[in-house]
Amino acid sequence: MQLMSKTLVVCGALACAGLVHAADIKIGVAEALTGGAAQYGVTIRNGFQLAADEINAKGGINGNKIQLVIEDEQGKKEEGINVFKKLIFQDKVLMIFGPTLSNSMFAAGPVANAAKVVVFGTSNTANGITDIGPYVFRNSVMESDVLPVTVAAATKQYKLQKVAVIYGNDDAFTKSGYDVFKKVLEEQKLPVTTTETYVKGDVDFKAQLTKIKASAPDAVICSCLAEEAANIILQARGLGIKAPFIGGNGFNSPKLFEISKLAGDGTFVGSPWANTNPAPVNKAFVAEYQKKYNAEPNQFAAQAYDALYIAAAALKDVKLSGDLNADREALKNALPKVAINGVTGPFKFRPAKTKDGKPGGWDADQKPFIYVVQGGKFALHDAK
């Protein structure tokens, strides 16, 4: 099988200076660095790189340096499978972080699980990800944890009586988000005026929004990725729809403001990370990220940063033997025991509940923050 992806090896300053040695810990990073999902994948890579540089500068893990082997999986399922096979069987990495999208994880995750290699998602929030198997971990908080509190907060703020819904019906993340939203709205007894759908690549949402406008909702629920959400919001305002929007993890990207400008003000968004969190570890992360990349970090950079520190904490308790299969298994057994106070707050794992009763992977056990968009920026919502 021909592998078309490009490989980039990133390590700490000491290792890149030529001191790479046999004891270096090779960790795969498979993210969408090009294509539509690059708005997430690039910041994820930055988060990993920042954490690796910090860990290596402090002596590494038990004296061993982290060597990141970074691949561009382009946000495509087929490329994700190719990249995973390369990282596992050719590069012989200890574990893999990624891929960026849930669609790609459903395709490539089984490759890692079958090879008994830990795959750790930092941006995959669709339900069922950790059903893939016991080698699948994630620190990305599921939409089923985020959306109930987001809808409740928006309902209280805007005194909602009825809502409209729009979502992408051909993507695992947006479809899963819709399923969660539907359940939440039923549980919170919030009537739906109309439910509209679109498919990847759509840029004109006026037909769906015209139906939404006619149904006169108090708010619009949107299970969408940020670029689609921004265009939907902008076009909604152009049609005279003044109702606020409610979204989940997919909204957390600068793309939301680059496209919608101030049109998204009043939008409620659930997220496991807040840049305004005053915890010293978070303030330091935000400052270092800005210094290194001359840009504001986002949720996805923060989750990637924390994820490498979670893996590092597990590896401190693993005595690497040089037997790759044994070391991979030891890491898989050590990860569930990790609990840290990271930039996303207190974190630990919880075992996944699978539908068929087979051993599953490990989900994030973490509380989300609620944002409201103000002045074209995310602001932490005051629930009082």
C-alpha cells in the first residue's frame, strides 16, 4: 500500500540538536494539518509540540526524551487508516494521538485497537468512540456531557419556550451531536419547531433557514462544525433571524468569528476548557502558547497539551523494557490510573459503557465550562 502522507518529526530542543538516542519515546501524532479540519488539527499539533518541548526541557520522562512523529491525516478516513498503519508498523511508535475528527477515529481507531496500540483522541466527542475497544482513550469531553448543561444554561438565560434544530446528517460528530441534542430537548421538555439538515460541502443554507424563520423559534440548536456554523449564523442574520444559537464543541474555533464577525453574539457554547480559567497552570499555558505561536490557544490546543501530560504521567510509572509490544501493553494498563490538574481543570478517566457488554476504552471524567459569545469572543458564562 502506497502511503501518500508526509512525515514530520518534532522533538524537544535537546533532541533536535542531535541528541536523539535509542531510549527516546516515539509517540505518533495523526492530525488533519491540511484540508477543512486543519482549523482544529494545526492547533492540536501546536498543543502537543508545546507540551513535548516543556517536558523534554525538564529532563523528559525518567530521563528519556519524547519524540513526536507527526503525520497529516488530512481529515480523511482512508488517509487516517494509512497513517495509523505507518505509525504502528513502520515507525513503531509507542502510542498514537489523534485523529482529529470522529469520522476518522471510527475508521482508523480499530486499526490501533487490533494491533493492541493505545490510540488517544483529544478532539473526538461522538458517542461510541470508546466502544471501539480497550486501547481507545480520550480526554475530549463527550457531547452527551456538555450539551445538557449548555441547553439548560441557555434556556434559563433566554427563557426559551421552543427551538429549531439544524445539523449535518453525513458526519459522525454532527450526527452524534444531533442525537444528543434531541434527547436533551426531550428530557428538558423543550419543543422543536422544525429540524433541518445539510451535508458536507454545503455553503448555502437559506432554504433551511427560511423554514426555521417561519417556525419562529426562541433559539436555534446547531450541531455543526465551526465553519458551517459561522455561515449558518451569518446567513440567518441576513434573513432577519434574531434568535440566539446554541452549539457544542464544534463551535470552538476562531473560524466562528472570522466568518460570522459579530453575528454570533449571544451564542451559547459548551466546552471543557476556558481561556479565562485563573488556575496558574492554565495562565502559564496561555502565555507560553501566545509566545510560541503568536496566537490565542483554543480548546483543542489545550486538550492536546493536557493529553501529552496525561501520557507522561502514565509513562513515569512504566518501566520501559525495550520490548515494544510489552511496553505498549504496560502503557495501556497505566493510563486509567492517571489523575491530573491540567489546563482544562481536574481530569481523570472513567471506563466506557459499551452497548454489547464487551470491554471498552476510557472516556474523560470532567466537567464542562459554558461560554457565551460577546463582542466576537468567547466569554465565560456567569450562571448567577
